[in-house]
Amino acid sequence: MNFLRFPPFSAYAAGSVAIGLIVSTGCSPQKSVVRLKEEPSRPVPVRTVAVSEVDVPRATRQPATVHAYYQADIHALERGYVAEVPIDIGDVVRKGDVLLIIDVPQLDKQHQVIEGQIKRLEAEEKSQQAQVRVAESEVESAEAALAEAKSQQQRVEAVVEAAEAEFRRTEDLVQRGSLQERVLDEVRMKRDSERANQQAIAATVDSVAAGIVVAEANLAAAQADRQAAAAETEVMRRRLEELQVRIDYGTIRAPFDGMVTRRTVDPGDLVGDGGGSAAADPLLVISQTDRVRVRIPVPESDAPMVSPGDSVTLTFPSFPDEPAMTGVVSRIAGSLDPATRTMTAEVDLDNENGKLLPGMFGQATISLTTKVAANVLPARAIRFSETGEAYVYLVDPQQTIAVTPVQTGLDDGNLIEVVEGLSTGQNVVDAHLQRFVDGQKVTVLEWD
């Protein structure tokens, strides 16, 4: 690998020495050159610096993209024709503002039909309520008749008891001969008549009691019919409410404060189910831009070390003359995207002036909380070839130069991490104007 090129001073010096040798010796140029190679060159005095191991805070620099803090794609739920579009792109809207008005005449007609059905059901419910009141009256009437029959039954039972007592007394008197047999027959007939009357009253009581059972059954049936009518009316009312919600969807409102960033609909367009391309594409896009999210894809190697609260520095090509923005990691995805093997980290930024636009591209440097032990050298001790490859002048214990390629890592402007090529404690040439070659001797100077 060709890293080196001697500076003009060295070439001039070598040329002067060669010319001097030719003139002084009178020999041919070829012999003079041979003599120069045979004579050892004077070691170049250099100062060295050792590779040291330090704890280096890690950082990861990744592309970053600005996104709206919230973004809503507005679609039409119900099929209809756009009546009004009171907003356009760039308009600032507040939560609840009307964005679109869609005519849904088929739903309006259904609303009218259901309203008529509800009125009919309410009339039936009133009819059933009247039947319940009639059944309740029949039950009350039957209960009153039963009470009256039982009262008569008690009176007849008292009369029967009196007739029984009179019959026993008369029978006793007849047996003693105090009364004639004819009187006993009269008393017996009276007693039997009252017994028959008692049986008739008992049958009446049973009949009235059975009537009460029937009346109560009719009342229960009427109440059930009334409840069924009320339930059917309530179901129809719920259907009307559901239909009203669908009609209300025809008036589309802003879900949050934001800005209209896209509009693909015009008055007269057929939207919703069956509305062609408008059914698939959002009619409007509302974005909250007074606060934005900056999303950073963190590679798998750095993802485990990113945590919420890590400081972030952001730069955007759109603002080349402005200082970098700062923030912190607000949240992390916690998993890798299988397609890109990256984890998304988000930074929340205030954007009240609207300077950051969704879709802007920039660079983010996340300062990781994890520190790593790294071999470092001062930036001045590392050279770079014309092709950009890094190398150092390694000085061995015999003070001999070895041009050693290295792989660099973190660079804070003062120190550069040496990932491969050197070990801790090895010495390399510090800043020096001269270029060196493999095997060249040097004299190591002590630092003051």
C-alpha cells in the first residue's frame, strides 16, 4: 500500500547531497548514488505519544425525519355526495371544526320511515296500556264480588247455625211431648232450606274466586303485551338513534387542532363505499404541526444502548446557517423492524413557529448513556492517505519506524478511537512535518 510521498524539501536535500558527492569525488553519478545508499542517514528527531485506553461516551449518528405529532386520514363512513368543503390545504383548524358536509338522502328517508314506525308502536303501546287498566279493573271487580260473596257466606253460615240450634231444641221438645211432630217438620224444613242456601253461597264464592284467577291471568297477559310493545318501541328508538349517528357522520369534524395538509375531494364527489378512488384515498389529511416527532432509525448495534432521556443533537440541511437543535429521546420502539434491522427512536420538539415541516430530512446524533473502554490517540498523531485510509508511524523499542494502517472509530476533534491496528501502550510519532518510511531510524525526544 502506497501511503507516502516525500515532501519537496527532502527531494531537494537528497539532490544537493548527490550533486555534492559527484563534484567532490569526480566519480560517475551511478557510483555516487551507491555511496549515498551505503552511508547511514542521520536519525530524525521525533516526539512520540502512546496509545492510551480511556472511557469514551458513545454516540450514534443516524438520519432523522420530521413527522407530524398526530396525523389523521379523513375518510367518509357513509356513501353520499359532498355538499360542502369549507376548508382547504394550509388552513388551521380547531378540534370540532366542520371539514366536510356529505349529503346522505337515503339515510334521511330511512330516518323518516323509522319515525313513523315509532309513532305506530307508541300508539300500540298506549292501547296495550288501556287493556292493562281494563284487566286491572276486572281483577278489582272480581275481588270485590268475592269479598261480598264471602260476607254473604258468613251470614248464611250464621243463619244455618241458628237453624240447627232451633231444630235441636224443637226436636228435644217434641221428644218430651211438649210440642207436636208437625212443629219439628217445619223447623227441619227451615234448617234444610238454610243449608241449601249455604251451599249455593259457597258455590258462588268458588265461582267468584275462579273469576279472579281468570282476571289476574288476563291482567298478566295485558301487562306482557304492554311490555312487549314498549320493548319494540324502545328497539325502534335505538335504531333511530343509530341511524341518526350515521347521518351525523355526514358532517365530518376535525379530530384535533391542526392543519389541513392534504385535500383530494371537491363538492359533488361521490364518497364512501362505492365512491371509486375517493373511497380508498383519504379525503383530507389533518396534521398537528405545532409539535412534531423526529423519528430516528437506530441500527441494531446501537439499539440496546438507546434509552429515553438520552440527549440528541439535530441538524437539517434546510437550515445550514443555524445552530443545531437539541432535544432528548422521548420514547423508543423497543423492538427492531425485521425489514431494516433498526429500532425507531422519537424526539418531541416544539414547532410553534412552523419551521419544521413534516417530511424534512436531517441528521441526529444520539449521545448514548453507555461508555466504552477504547484505545485513543491525539488526532494529530493519525495521518490519512490520499485515498482516505488512516495510518500511523509506529516506533518500536529500537526506534525504528513502521508505517501501520489503522481503523478509526469515534472522533471528538481532539481524540480519535483506534479500533484496529494498535494496542494500548504502543508509541507512535506525534505531529511531525516529515513523512517516514518503513525501517527508517528516528531519535525519540523526551517531552519537556
